Amino acid sequence: MRKIMISKNIFILVVFILVIFSVSACGVKPKTIGTIVNPAVEVTPTPTSVATVKPSTTPVKKDDINMIDTFTTSQQKELNIFLSNFSEQQFGFFDNKNINTAQLIDFSILYNIINDYNNNNKNVKYIDNYKCCISADIIAQNIKRFFDIDIKHRSTKENTYSDGKYEWMAATGEQFTVLSVADEMYDNGDGTYLVKFKVYSMLDSFDESAQISDFYPYIISQAEKSSKLKFDYSGTAIVKPHSLSGKKTYQLVLYKKN
């Protein structure tokens, strides 16, 4: 009897081993928790996405900042004077991509007529009681200064070029009492600035109590409140910084009346 029981136990053990072997051979894997059953299989973990933290405020772009708000009185005056050189002449549309040489020559000559008294008539010379002249070199220098353009000399409708000088009929004492006041200025990010300005003229050009130069340091609010000025029109310009004899000024890229 004992031998029969031992044989029976051996038989059961053999059957159990055969069942385990059969299960493994059929590819049935035991359920595991947190265990890699086959270490030969490389598992790549899924990366956890990290949220990008954005700044709480958006940086202000250069072209959103009105530079006039930061100007000193001296800087305001310098820009107003530069722009007034054009408005006092009723200067028309200008774009340095489409140059009108005659326009630049006429501007430079009239600029000298208006301002030469500061040089004790150093540049403008009288030929007789009816004619004046100026060196063509001075005209070329002025055009280079204001526009950064080199020109080829020629006669215009108003001024005659001959033998290295320009000649024109003498003026009759016309008053130039117009100025520009810069209101807005923005950095274009390309080395130039966009300027919005307003043009005013004196109500009485013969008013001895005030000179047009008295208003050059003005900002818009002062010009609007002045009892001696009247608004004429507004305009837009593009300028670029320029140094003249160590002094900061500008050169004109574009000019137009609005």
C-alpha cells in the first residue's frame, strides 16, 4: 500500500511539472505588478510635458515708445529747428528713393537766403541791386548735410547755374515766420525715426515783441496755448541721426504734409 501511495505522489508531481512546462511553452505569462517580465525588452518612459511659464507683462517695443516724452528742452529744440528748416519754406513732398535734384537745389539756396544773416552775409553775395549769387560748393554741402545726397549741379526754374555758382533775382524782404513742433517720435528699428509734427505760423509776422526763434523749444501743448501762433497743418517725416561738427542733428529721409 505504501509503495502505491508513493507512486501516486510521484505521478502527481510529474503531471504538475508537465502542466507548468506546457503553460510556459504556450507563451502564457503570469500576471505581474510593477515588474518587467522580459528584461531584454527596453521600455522608454513617456516624458512628462513641462508647462512654459510666460512673463506676466509683454515687453514694450521700441516703436511703441514716444521718444518726445523723454526729450529734454534742448533735444526738443534741436528737432523743431531741423523740421522748421523745411516748413518755413513750404517744402513739398520728399522721398530719398525718388530724388528731385531741382527741389534740393532750390531748398539749399532759400535756406541760405533765410539764414545767412547769422553769418553776416558770408555765403550770399550781391552781384548788383537785382541779383544775388552763392557758391555751388556751399549748395552741395548743404544738400549733403540735410539729405545725405550728392548732386550734379544744374539750373532750376528759379536759379541759374553757371561757372561754379548759382544766381537768382534779389528778394524783396519776405518774412519767414513759420515753425514745426514735433509731437511724436518713434524708433523704426532700422536706424531711422518716424516723426509726427505740427506746423504753426505767427499771427503777426511783424510783431516786434516776439521772434520765431522764441518758439523753437516749444512742445505741442505750449504751441496750442500760445496767443501768438496759429495752427497751419500737420505732417510726417522720417529722419536719421547725423553728427555735424560734433553736434547731434538729423538728416531727412522722407517728408510729407498730412
